[in-house]
Amino acid sequence: MKKCLLRQGSVSALLCLMLLFSSSVIAAEKDARELAVFNKLKFFSWLVNGSPTMTRVLKSKDSEAIKQLEKSRQLLQQAQAQYDGGEFSLAEENLATGIKEMSNVARKIKDVDRVEHARKKLFQELKQHVQTFAEVFERVAKEKNDSLIDAMLDREKLKKIMDDADTLSREGNLALANQRMKQAADLVEIAISDARHEDVLLHELSFDNLEEEYIYEKKRNESYVLLVRLLQEKHTASDASRQYVNKIVNANKGVVAEAELHAADGDNETAIRILEKGTDKLSRALRLSGASF
């Protein structure tokens, strides 16, 4: 009989321990749930009362967006009351609905300042590209002293397009200004492309001496490097292609340095041959960078 009572006592003690452990687990889970809801509540409160999204909505004067903001604030009040009353599941549901609605509002009301900044930056980059492309073309045209090459770029048209783009930019119409500046970039790039297509950048010229030919080849090499950099900025390429192009451009620095050493020793013929090989490799880099020729 005593053994039976002892056994029953042991079982009762075990049950008590299990109940205590279970209660601790439930309490811990409840605390974790309460903390998670509290954090969401804090985030949602910032979202509807102090976030950049809220500021954009109010500045937009968009009646639908402002109405949705007010609705979200009401959801916040409801969720706060439910949280205070220990109704964490209901509070979490209202918070999830409110956050989703505010996300929709954020997509509708774009960050105008950020878009404006991006458009201004793009305009300046495009303008710089056009000016650099035009400079390269003028350099080539001057070196060749060929009326056919000189006529490949409609300078009057280019100036008009750029002037139009500048005017649109000053008026705040940056989207259209960028479109016009892209047209200017295409105009210059096509002129360079046509020149290369006609083989006018690569055909042999007559020089009075090897020193003049060396100077010409050095300038031609510099022009190719410049074009590669410009095309890399303008066209999207795979990481592998970009790395390969960069490898060619970096190796070309050594080629130019080697050619300069030979030229300094008076061996212009060797210097010219070295530069020609380097420029041929840059021509491959041009195609990999997105050149249409």
C-alpha cells in the first residue's frame, strides 16, 4: 500500500513539473508574440506619421493617396487599442493590412526628388558623352584632313539638338531633355561609325617622316581608348566581357609606354609597329564594348 502511494505521489509530482514547464513555454511564446506585434506597431506608426512616404503623400495633394493615409492611421489606432487589450492576433491583422496599403501608396506616389536628381545626373552624363564623342570626331577629321570625313557629322543639327536639350533642362523638362541629348549622342556615334565603316580611320596615310607617323598612331591609340571608355558607360555588357575589355585597356598602357621608349631612342619605326598592334587589340575591345561597327 505504501509503495502504491509513493508511486502515485511520484506521478503527481511529475505532472506538476510538466504543467509548470508547459506554462513557462506558453508564457515565453506569448511574450515573443507580444514583442513581434509591438515592433510592427512601432514601425507602422513611423510609416504613417513620420516617414518620407508620408511626406510625399501629403505633398502630392493626391486625394486618393491622402485618403488611404488617413485610413491607415485609423488602422493604427485600432491596432494600438487591440494590442493594449491583449488581442495580439487582431492587432497583427490590422497592421498587416495597413502596411500593405501603405506599400501600394508608396508605389503610386513616386519619390519625385530622387527621380529628379537621377534625371539631372543622367543629363550631365549624356552631355559630357556627346561633347567627348564630338571632340574625338573633330580630332579624327583634323588628322585625316578629308572633306568626306568632315561632312559625316552634321554639326549644325548637332548644335540645334543640344541647344534644345539645354533649353528643356532649364525649363525643368528633364525627361524630354534626356531624350534630345540621347539623339545628339546617337548622331555623333553614327558619324564615327560611318567613318570607321568607310575604313577612314584605319587606312594608311602619307607622312613626311616616321616621327609624324608615330605622333599620328599615338593619337589614334588615345582616341580608341577614349571610345572604349565611352562605350562602356553607354552600353551594358556582361561582367566577363567588361573584365576582358579592361584587361586589354590596361595592357595598352604598357604598349604605349614601350612605344614611347623606342620613340625616345629614335626608333620610331618599331614604336609605330607596337602602337598599331595595340590599337588593333583596342578595336576588338570596341566591339566588345558595344560598338555597332
